[in-house]
Amino acid sequence: MDSGETNYSRFDSDELFQALSFAEKGENGTVRCEGSTVERTWWQWCGEGVCPVGKGRQRWKGRWFWIMDNSLITRSRKKCWFVFFFLFVSWYLLLYGIDWSSVPGIVTTSRYEENSIESFRPTSIPPPTPPHHENVNVSFNSNSSSINNATTIDATKNETRSREDESSSNENDIVVPDLVELEKELEPLLRKNEPKKEEKKVVKIENQGDNKGQKTCEGRYIYVAEIPSKFNEDMLNQCNLLNKWEDMCQYLVNMGLGPDLGNPQRAFSNKGWFTTNQFSLEVLFHNRMKQYDCLTNDSSIASAVFVPYYSGFDVARYLWDDFNTSMRDAGSIEVAKLLKKKPEWRTMWGRDHFMIAGRITWDFRRGIDEDTAWGNNLMLLPEAQNMTILTIESSPWNRNDFAIPYPTYFHPSSDSDVFQWQNKMRRLRRRVLFSFAGAPRPHLEESIRSEIMEQCLVTRRKCRLLECKDLHNKCNKPVHVMKLFQNSIFCLQPSGDSFTRRSTFDSILAGCIPVFFTPGSMYVQYIWHLPKDYTKYSVLIPENDVRKKKVSIENVLSKIPRSQVAAMREEVIKLIPNVVYADPRSRLETVEDAFDLAVKGVLERVDVMRKEMRQGKNTSMVFDEEYSWKYYTFGTLEKHEWDHFFLRTSKEKY
């Protein structure tokens, strides 16, 4: 019986009970008062003394009601609208709520990407595993035990293949038994004209492959020097002492990458992002070196020697308290003495040795022996003068240190991670002309940060400012910095306490075109990682013009044609692989990251010096250090338009 067809003119207690019984049985028509949009089940009205008297517009006790039919058609219509609404919401969330570029196996393409074929490489296919060879297996002392663990992974992967080869060779021995006897007979004859040592090296080089383009290891072998663990691994066990102002222990997890960052506000990808400290380069680089394809435990065939000394962590323990120069210099002096006594040192007297100093160069160049002076004297030691030292910022006036990129938050584990992030940066809509994230430097007379911040504030909507006032500001949150740069066309990168900034690499990672105010901030620093033609990926506005208020940053950037801006942004996005360090727990297939380019730069530098030594020359070590920036950047000591940027009034400080 349908409640809408029931007609009651009078009600007593029995009728009310009967009406409620119908409601309990599911006869649930709805009722609403005229002029109201609120619908209620009809037994709720009956409970208040008001019951329906028919279908449609009805009057009861001086009030008008609408009796709503709850037939099958009506119920179905409501359900259809609900289903339609549910499908619409689901479609919207699938389209806009999920970052499809971060889903494995789904790679978006762009008309700007040249190597689009690489973007369609199936991510399910694992990278080719380099063949494992007993001859070049690495076995170091206690401080390098983890290297053995890393190489054991490759041996485990090839265990099945080795067993098959062994069984196959056994079968061959059975099928052709005379072959062994023949080899024994011919062996004395073959040994007469056979240079054993040289052939052994050739076998190593030819058999050892590289997963990037299947390169051989000829000219690429690296030997890791054996030094006591107190100069590397033991420091990590006392990580709470590595920095006076911050506990570094949290940043040493995940092999130096730091805690997993996640993807807050969809500013990142779903994987590969970590809260990496800018001074963690030594640990990160060492862990990458453990996975290097051409490691060897034979120093006689090595093209270069890597020294795993955590010099930045060492000096950071003594920078801010009242430690005398002897305490600050002790570690570096001891390491230098150890290296000098080793047989591999005498091969090129240290010119083939290299190491990481994970801080700016000025922390290692104390020019005077006063306890009040800053840093230690690592880079001024005679042994260090022969070595190649990689820092996050090098000195333009010295020859033995070379800058490599600061660690960023992005550490891809596959080529597709890199391609997907590049495509994501290409698709972004950037609504701000330029931005700046930083704080003023009132204690530095030559700083132009205050002028830059002032110009940014007066441009209203064309510039965004993220001011870093204290340790609890938004600049310490990666999501705020990256969101700012992702929304900007240009990112201002003035000098701070020193020439360079980590922010520069964050802006490149975000596809934001960096704007520099001195060539010392980038162009003469990272010569192995960036194009020589700086106009392709950046803008240079002389800091003197800003300081004297001769130039408007807004006017300079606004006058750049859109087509040129698009080309510059594409060049910046292409540079992303060059400035990131891949996850040490995995390997990239074809992409060369900052580690690969740094090692390549070291090997090329050592090769030049080796050839010069054989020819009795020393050209690369005897030029005037004051013009190192010019020699390494342009290969000449002639006058240059940038000379005025690198004039210094005092040499005692550095």
C-alpha cells in the first residue's frame, strides 16, 4: 500500500499507530510544508500530529503540505542523479587530483623534449647490470667494508648466470677432453712472447663495462685510498657533534639523502625527494663512489685515486667555539701525512688524487695562523696543493679546488624519474615575472640584497618575496621555496655570505631562469656542469649597477622577448640532470648526473697532468693563481671584461 494514496481525514490513536506501522514497513513517502524545501518522511509529521491526507497539495489543520510520491520512478530518478554526481566527482579527481607524471610507467611528452624516445622507455625493464669480474673486485679496509657489500650485490645478481657458465664449461670439458691436453702442450710456447702484466690489464679493461652507453673502463679506473675510519665513518657515529647549530644525525639517513620528503602540496614527485642538507655532500658522494662501475683494488692501473676524507664534517666541529688552530688543522695534517707515505702517492706525487670538501672553500683557506681567524688550512697544505679538491664553492684565485653543485632535494633513482620531472616543469604556468628567497646582509657593506628586496616590494604583482628572517622561517621548508620558484619565470640569485647559493640549484630544479649579479656566483664555478655560453640559461645584471640604482631589474627582465624566455627556460630544464645527485642505492641508465660529470672532469684533468709529466712539462700547475678563474673558464690569461669582478684588496684573508 503506497502512503501517497492513503487518505486520512481524522486520526485517533489507532489510526496513528497504523500509519506508523506502514512507515516501519517501508511505506516511506515524504512530506514538505508549502513554501519550504525541507522534505521529511511522513511519519515524522505524523509524530507531530500532522499526517498526509492524499497525494499532492493537501491541507491539514490550517496548514498546507505537499505529499511527495516515493514510487519506483521517483526513487530511481534520485539515484540516477546521485550516480551522475559521483561519476563527475571521480572524473574530476582522476583528471586533476593525481600527478600522472609521477606514476611509474606513464611518461608524458613535450614538444620541447628532443630525446622523446627516451621518455617512452618502459620503466619495468631493469637497467642492464654491468658484468661482474673477479679481477677488479674492490676490497678495502674496515672503513670501506660497505664497498664490498655494494659489489656483492652485483655478484648475487649474476650468481645464476655464473652457475650456468660453470656447468656449461664442465660439459665442454667432458665432450672435448683432448682440448685440455692440447692447451697444456701449447702453454710453454704461448708464454714466450706473452707480456703477462700488460695482457692482464687489457682483459680487465675490455671485460669491464659501464651501464651508461656500455663504455669500457679504460682511462676510468678509480682506486679508493685506505685511510683510518676516524676520518669518515666514525664521524657519522658522532653525528650530533658535526654542527653546533643543528643536529646532523637526521640528515644522514638514507645514505646521506636525509628523511623522505614526500609530496606536500604536490610540489614534488611521489618519490625521489628528500630533506637533504646542503653540507652532506661528502657522505653522498662517497656512497655514490661505492657504486662506481670502474673501481679497482689495484692502484697501479687506476687513472685517479679517491680519498674518502670527510674534511667538511671534520672542520665543522671546531668552527664556532674557542678551538685553536692546532685543533682545527690536526685532522687534515694527519691525512696529508698518511697519503704521502703510500706507494700510490709517488706515481704522480698526489696529482692524481682527489677528495670532497663539502663546504665552501673559505672554510679551508685560513691564510693566517691566528686563533681568531676562520677555518683550517687544509687547502694550503703542500700535499693538498697537488690534489684536486671538489667543493660546493671554489676560489677564483686558486688552482687546486673545483666547484661541483650543492646537493638538492631531488635524487632520482631512474632515468624516467628525471624525464617525468622535466616534463612536469615544462607544463607549469608561471604567473610571477621574478622572485627572491633570502634575507638582507646588513653587516656586509658590498651586499646588494637590500636593494634587490626593495625593488621587489615596489613591483607589486610582478615580484614575489620570501624573506628568510630566522631559523623558523619558511625558507627552511623545501615546499615553500620550490613552490615560489615553480611559479616564477626568473629567480634572483645575489651573493650572500659568499659567492654561491644553494638556492641557485633549487631554481634550476624548478625550471626557473636564474639571474646573477656577478660571474663569481656561477659562471667561473661549475665549469664541468654548465654550458660556457651563460646567456643561454641565465641573465647577468652587474651588481654595481644595482648598488648605484642605475638599473631596474623589472625593466631588464620585462624587455627580454618571450621566444627568448621560452628558449632559456628549456635550456634550464635540460640542465636539471647535471645538477642533481642520483640516489646511491640505484643507478641511472643513460642520464649523467652531477656525480658522473664531476668524476669525468677529474679524470680529464688528471689525464692532462699525466701527459704533461711524461713530456717534462708542468703548464697546468705553474700559471699565476690569481687568474685561476680565467685560466680554467676560458683557457687564457689575457684581459677580460670580467676582470673588475675579481679584484681583491686583501690576500691575507684567503
